[in-house]
Amino acid sequence: MIINKPFSVVAFGVAIVLQSACSHNDAVSPPANSQVLFEDVSESVGLVTEANWKYGGPAVVDLNNDGHYDFLLTNHDNTPVQLFMGNADDRFSEVKDIFHKADLHGISAGDYDADGDNDILLSLGGGNGLTPQPQRLLRNDNGTYTDVTKEAGISKLGARGRSVRWVDLDNDGDLDFMQVNAAKVVNETLPRNIIFKNLGNGTFRYVESPGFEDIEAERVLITDYNNDDVMDIIAFTSYDKTSIWQGNGDFTFTNTTSTVFPQGHDDYPGTITVAQADIDNDGDLDYYFARGKLYYTIANNSLSFDKEHQTLDLRDVGSKSHDGLTLYADSDLTLNDFYHFPRAKLLDFMPVFIGANKQQITTPKEDHTVTQEQAMGFPTELNETGWYLGYLGDNKWRLEWMLTDDLAWDVRASLTGVKDYEASWKPQDLAVPDVLLRNDNGVFSDISERIPDTLKTNNWGVTTGDFNNDGNADFFVYRFGDLKRRIADVMLLNTGDGHFTSSVAHNATTEIDLKSHGDSGVAFDFDLDGKIDILSGDDDNGKWHLYKNVTDDAHNNHLLVKIGYSKNGVDPYGAKVWITTKGKKQYKLIGSSNASHSQSLLNIAHFGLGKDDVVTDITVLWRDGTTQTLKNQQANQLLTFGKSIL
């Protein structure tokens, strides 16, 4: 089937964009779960970024409601917020300087002032807890972004910001918002988590929310797990437990964890990203928890050793400590990338001392060879912060490190030429098993045994979409990898019978064997060709990548449903979409299909149809109760429900 660029047709008060309507009566049945393949098109479409830190995934949203997705990219504190606007030619143009470089964590966009374009919330950290910051609100006026934090009345509640979420918490039609923050430090007296009510005049008012304000979480997924049309939240953090909170429609929540989670659960600690999708097409949302150990959790006697390439990488705590290990090498050792994660400005660099005489060398950033002769002996006294390396004879070396105070978030070292090693401590196991929960009418069943063994690793992210258009929701899981080596992320294809097959041969990991790590991303159809693409961020010396889905899926059909504003002017957040074919019924909740620190607004719902070429029913329900329905529509087209621009 050849997919052509869409053209507009209007019928029954609903805009219909046809892409092709070929029948599948004569189609050859494909092999089940045929190979899904991607191509990195980042540079060719104008998504040119630098290697830097990420923090919690991108925000994908159509900021100007022109029908093309835009990208808001968080780069933590190395690079200012990056905005790439999508254009009609499927390319992207960068808009610079919408906000300065800051301790940035989460991003979210929504139309709080109901003027037809989406405004931006930024969640700022608190300078290692020393200077708690309020969130920032950037009002969008036709592509001009103005910081209106103060005039909107939200500048006086500072916190160690982590995640921001637009959500209508009182079902009055406008968007309120919440900020979920890191644990309070000693000098903080304000609530840990904060909710602001939209007053409808461009300003907000802080609303007390007992229970919610003390949730031990840094990230939340906005969802409706019990299908009561009131938004709920799944709250989680890599450092603590996961909980679920039923929304009451009045800015309060009820903790339903004990009644909703499976019996015998351990609160699923270590969750970093949650994705929601109806994996069994029964009309409710199921949940995938990507779990792992994040940043400072890793920094505790962690080690990666590649015997084939004779490379050893390690991380340890940057607090007051002293540790070491014995190395075996046939000849010289090559040192590289002796790094510490800065904590404020307490440590400019960590010195490296060689041999018994403690000869200091320049702390290596690139390869630096140390011979056995240069490193002869080991010091008898270690009394200052630094790395200590000495040769003991018989191809035996000793490496120790010491910090005399809490000087860094972590310390790191990499060596080449290591044949083997010995340690008095056991390197920590970074693997944390992921969790898959099936929703059975508002009560969850743990079906994690269906996750392939490939994913028993340290996983930082997960996103979801029907990547092969067979009508079943799939997952794409981001793996952290080794301490200094990127490994392939994992595609999980839904077989349609409650199980998943895994693949790493999808070409959606372009930094394999480089120094970056898997982080997080969002799945969506950026070029509206009917195939789900992926925007991914590779953390720690990695770049942003846009992967175009180039799967040969001519045997399968699709449908795109764009959700605009209701007839009453209510934005798409929280809208629900159901479609029915002769084969099955599918359901999606409009908003973010996955959540880490950032929140996307995916208002173009993608449905794979398999071999079905007619959709018998399409129904959209906005959160104000407005509904719109179409019957008997051909596959392979884009349908627009509601108003695109107010």
C-alpha cells in the first residue's frame, strides 16, 4: 500500500483527511509480529542537538495547534530548554532562548488560558536543596513565550521541582496543575507537592490537598484507572515505592494502593517511568513499570568489567569514604575519564596519585598510559582526597580512592588493559525487574512473568504504541546499559494472546557501544504516515534522536484520530477515544501515554487496525461530557474531531 500525503475533506461536521483507502481483501497475511524497523532521521529533519545530560524524557505537543507535533527538550543544567517546531514538510525548526539554562527537570504544555495555543510549565530543581525554586509558567502568545510566573500568582511556593502536570482536577473545564517534588531538605517548610487551581482569569491559587502533599514521589502518571472520568495518578520514584491515588474531583485524592495493587506486592520500588496502554483491548488501561537504579543509587560500588576488551569502569559514592580494588594486567594500564559528578562547587577535580611516592598527574579525561615502572609501589599513608594507583609486582596493581568529606554526587574511573580484578566488596547488581500490571475493572493483576528475560536489566524508560499496526499495543523499553557503554533498547511486540516477543534488532538505538545511556522517549506518529515513530534521548553524553518507523507493514491498516477542542472550548487533555472494527474494540486516553518527569500531549491518537479496512464506530468523549461519533469510516485516514483552533 502506498501512503500519500493527506488532503482535506469535510463531511458530517468532522474534517476527514484521506491517505489511501485500499482494501485488504486481497492482502497476503503477514507473519505474526513481523520485524519492526526504524531509521534515525534526526539530522535530516533538522533535529540537531549536542551531547549532554537529560532528565526525564521530552514533552511532545502541538504547541500552536497547526497539526504538527513540536518537541520540548529538557537538558537538565547543561543546555537551555530546546524547542523544535514541527513544519508542514516534516522538518523541524529550532526556536532559541525561550528559557535560560537552569536546573531543569520536567516540562509540560497545556492551554491554561484557553486561547488556542499551549503554554509551558517548567519544573526547576532547588540547587541541591539549598535554593528551592518555584515552577515557571511561560505563556504562549502566537509563538512568543513570556514568563508570567509572578503575575499568575505561582511564584511564592518554592520546592525542589521534579515533575509538572497539567490536569483538570475539579472537572470545571480549565486546566489546573500539580508539581511533584523531591524530598524536602531541612530548611524547607512548604508542602513537598503542590496543587494550583486555575481561577479562569490567567491566575492560579494554591489549594491544600492532604495526603497528596506528602506523597513520596518525584514523578506521576495522569490516568483514569477506574474509568470514572475523574483523573487519578500513579505516583512513583526510583528511590522509593509506587502508589496509586484515586482522584475525587475536588483537588483531593484517596490512596487506593492496598486495594488496587495485587496482593503481596512490595509497592514496586525503583520505578522510573510508567507507560499506559490497553494491552488486551478490554476497555481499560494497563501499566508497564520500567524500573532501575538511577544516578546516585548507581554510585555505590558499581562496576562494569569487559574481559574481552579488558576494560573496567567503576562508580562509587562521592561522600566521605575510602575503598579500593586489586587489578591484574599483563603490562601497562590506560586511564581515562576519571570524573566526578559535581556537588555544588565543592571539588574542582579529584587528583590522581601514582606509585609509592604519590606523584600527581593531571586527572585523565582522555587516554593516559601509566607504566609499571612509573607506578612502582603503593603509598603507606592516604590522607587526602584522591585516586591512588600503584604497581605491586607480578602484574598486580592496586587502585584506591578516598574522599575526606561529602564532596561530590559520585566518582567515576575507567581503565583499559585490565585482565582481571579482585575486590573485598561485591559490586552491586543494577538489575531491577520491570512490572506489567493488567487492569481488570480497576483492580490490577501482576503479569510480569510475560516480560522477556532480555529486560532483566537496569531500565530507565518505557513508551508505548502499536509499532506494527496489528491492533495490539506494544512497548519500547530503554536500558541504561553498562556504566560507560550504551546497549540496545528492547522492542516488545504484543502477540495479541497476552504475551510479548522481544527484539533488539530494530535500529532505534544508534549510540550502541558509545558512552551514553538509555533514558526515556515518546512514541507517536510525527509525519502522520500511519506508522508510530519514536523520539528518544540518550543520557550522559548522548544526543536526542528521532527514529522514523520504516517497517514494511503494507499488510496492515491504521487510523489517526486528531482531538481538538470540544464545542464548549474544552482542550483535549483527558478526552477518551474508542474505535470499533469487525476484529476488536480499542481505547485510548488523550494526554501522555507515558510519564517520567515530563508530560506530553498526544492529541493525535494512532490505532493499528491489522487487516480491518473499515472502522465501524469512532467515539470521542471530552471531559466536559461532549461526545462526537462517526460510523463506517475507511481505514488509512486522519479524522479530526472537535475544533482545531478556538
